[in-house]
Amino acid sequence: MLGKEWRALLDVFVLLEVRGNFSVASGSVETKKRPQLLSDWQKRGRHSKKDEVLELPLTGIASFVKTYTAWWDGMQPKWRTKGETGWNRGEYGQDWGLLTARGVLGWLSIVACLFWW
């Protein structure tokens, strides 16, 4: 069970997609530094057969977290600052850049990675 934080994330994700009228795509998040597991999943058309579920191997967790974190950090707007414990909250600017991407190439990619994590 993924917990109430996961459920809260999904609720916000759905609200974001509702605001975008569930558009097929509106931009794309950064693709160059994304985790390989995400690239593999997208190449398969974001689905798999029952016996082909893409899972993060336990031996690859540290590498995945490092890659995901660098990918996430690279998508942050220039005006956003990072403190000792992570990205500062409560800072809002006009341009969220890549983080405004919705649809299958947008926030779905970020949420999928958090699911594997």
C-alpha cells in the first residue's frame, strides 16, 4: 500500500489534468536526463502486458533516486531556490517552465517515477 501521501499526490495530479481538460499533450517535461525506466515505459506505449510489468529492481533503487533527483532538479524554474532540506516551498513565480506540461509527456511521467520509487 502506497499510503495517504500517494493518494494526495494522485488527487492533485487529477486536478491538474482536469484544469488542462485532459489534453493529449501540452508540452513535455525534460527528456534528456530522465530515468531509463521511464524511457523504457514510454517506448512501450505506457502500458505492458500482465507478464511484462516494469519494476524497479531493488539493486537499482539508489541509482534511480539519484537519476530522478537530478532530472527533477533540472526541471525547476530558475527563480526557485533550493535549501538544505530540498526545494523551498512558498515561492511562486509566473513561469513554471517545464513543470506546466500536462498529458502523457508531462506530469504523468513524474508521477510514474514516484510510483516506482
